[in-house]
Amino acid sequence: MDCYIGLDIGTTNSKAIALRRDGTTEIIYEQKTKKYHSNDIEFFSIDDIEHCMNLAIQNAQEKYTVKGISFSSVGESVVPVEISQKHAGNGAFGKALCDPLVWYDKATRTIAETLHEKVKIERYESRGVSLNYTMGLFKMLFMKDGNIVEKTNHPYTFLSIADYLAYRLTEKAYWDYSQACRSYLFDIHDRKWDSSLLSSLGFDMELPTCKPTGSYAGSTKTGIPVYLGGHDHIIGMYGIKLLFGSETLFYSMGSAAVLGGFTEGKGISKQVMKERMKRISNLTIGACYSESDYYIENSLRYFGKLHDALASFFGSNDPKGFYDTMNDIIEKDFSTENLPVFYVEGDRITKEGISGFELRNIQLGTNPIKVVTSLYTYMGIMTKIILDELSFHFPLPQIVAGGGIVRNRLMLQFISDIIGQPIRILQEKELSALGAALCAANGAGDTEIIKRAQQKIKISQIEPSPHAIARKETAEKMYKNFYS
């Protein structure tokens, strides 16, 4: 049977699925994404990630005829890659010169603060993203100038993790649009690198050509076509567009969360988008799978990560068991009285005003039940803020949610209640990997397998509950009072 492979490199786990000819999926490989600390900096192990890719392909070939491969990966992390001529037999071609920093590592904060004014120059209108220390630009500068990159006599460049994996299979280096957008070096309207910024920062190297997400990158030595993937949340969103249409907003609930969709079919020209962006700066806007569309989204830097951190804060090494217990109590005795308030780094209100997360308004009698109720309320009100920001572009969207955190149904019920509309939930767990597999199928022009996947995918729906009005009023009152 034919299949397409989608491999997702996530912050916590890496997994690969096979999208089979009948439209069903099978997990063909999964493992923890290997990370380690060195000199107080957290790195991904790129060799371990590549090993995961090779095993996934091997497992798939034992059962299927592989018709295409694509990838999704965390954003912002970059791999310095030697681009010397191929050396026969010694594997030096395409060598990674060091491991990539984990996307959220704060080693780049100082260099970001130092260069902030130099690189800022009101570039939101061409970047579509606010500047912060996580951007790939700062990791490139840190690795280039901080004695992190292994010494080499050959020129080198940088690739995202997803694009590095495509490079290792094809020996052809490209950046896909969606990952280029996470570098802060890419003009989302002209769809090219900002050569003047690169020059002003002393980059004496060329970055590889950018191509639309889903573009053909080349073939493996055994002839399997490889298609450019991209940023995990955006690739998941892309897969949802292929399955449900471009009017659907995808709520990707992983370690971080992204809510957004695509402008496809809305006839928005570059000039119109530039004019709109002069009046807004809260939305994240970028380029993805064609020369004319944009993705529009907003994110919460800490979502599943915050969810799990809170369980750990209360001494639990089993987040699912912890929240199952809390949810049983909350459902039986729902109370909005005297809830503490969450302040979270990188959200729509606090921006970069704090580090990590803080709990405020903690009163005598505050217990884990109240804190968890407040967590769900926080996630609901942040979702509503993002949805309100997106409403100019998507006035009547349907929302489809997916990712590891959708298993917490009570949390989703709070969100549905506070935003006042249904949330459709995908039963498919590996949405970024599925998006990558659909990306490969679409790149190959295989519309038949996409139609079959549309028929086979399982969804459920959460509707606003009888508690909706009380939960919405509580959320709005809490955050109006404290955030003001």
C-alpha cells in the first residue's frame, strides 16, 4: 500500500505517521526529543533527531511504498550547516557544526536586548511578528559569535530543523516560508531575505533560498520525493485547511498554543495587507504555502507547558491523573469565588513583562482546586482575546482544536463557555505529523488520498454549557480588574 510520511519534531516528543492510501494513519515511530544542558544552555541533539528520521523511514518502507516525505518542527531553533563541496566517503557534506538551541532557551536574551533598537526599526509591517529573544536571528548571532559553532575551514549557513532534515535527505538546502518567518530576517510580502539587515548585522554568509511550504525539495538516494515542511503549528494549520477548508481556524494545543488560519480566497493584496498591518501589531502574520496567501494567528507561549508545570508545582509527576482528580471535584462543585489570577510570560497582556508565570490574589483558603479553576479561566480569556483580534479577518469561523492537551475536556469546556461558541475536536493526536504527511500528499498532487483522509478523520464537538454565562462573566471581571 502507498503512504506518505509526516515526521514531527516537537519540544517534548518526536513522532512519525504514515498517511495510508485508504486515508487512515498509523504511528510508525515515536520517541522523546533528546535535549541536554551544556554551560547552562539547553540544546536539541540533532544527531538523535536525524536518527529518529532514518528509523521512521526504515519502518515505513518495511510495510509500505513511500510516495513522499515532509516534516514539521519547533520554530526558531536553527542548525549551523557546513556547505562545502561533497567529500567522497567521509560524510562531511551537510555536516551540522553544532546542536541547535532549544527554541525557548534564554541564552539569547542579552544579545537580543543589546541589538533590539538596531534591528527593531518598526519592522512589524514587513515581518508580521513582534521582536523577542526567541527569534532565529538571535540564535544565529549567538551561535556565530559566541564560540558555539565548531571551527571549520569551509563556509556555513543556517537551516531550521525541519529544513535541515530535508537537506540531509536530498543534499539540497532551502528554507520553507513558515520557518523563515520565525527568523525575523524574512520579508513576508516580498517573500525574500532582508539583505540590508543581514549586512548591517555583519552576516558574511548567504542563507539558502526560500520556497513555499510544501514545495518539492528533491529526492532521497532511493528516489523518494521530499517536500518542504515547516513550523509545527503552521503545518498543523495547513493540514486543517486541506481537510476542512480555509474558513476554519485551527487551535493547536501543544507546549505552546496557536490559534489562526489562512487568507486563501480572500483576495488580499500585498498592499492591502501592508495597510492593515499599519493599524495593528498584536496579530502574527506570515507567509506559507503559496506566493499570495498569508497565515494570520496569535499564540500563547505557555499552554501545555503551563498546564504540566502547574501539576508539577503541586507535586504531581502525572499531569493527566492530577487533572482528572481536579476535574471531578470542579465539575461537582463549580465555584468562581476568590480565584487567584495568572500572569504569564509572553501572553497577549503581559508581553515580556514577567518571567515564567505568577499567581496573584492568593487568599486564605486558596487550594489546588481554585488554582486549576483559575488556570482554565485564564486559558479561556486569553483565547477570547485572540479570537477577538482575529475577527477582522475571520468574522464567523469554525474552530477545530487538536494536540496533546485536548485530552483535558473540562479545560476545553471552560474555553468554549468563555468564547461562547462550539469547539470541534480532532481525535487524531499527531496533528503536526498529519499536517506534514498531508503537505507531502498535496505537494505530490495526490488529491485522492486527501479526500479519503477527510472521510476517515474522527471529530467530536464541545458546546457551551449551562455554566457559560457565569464562567464568561468571571473571566472578564477578573482580568479587567487585575490587568488594568
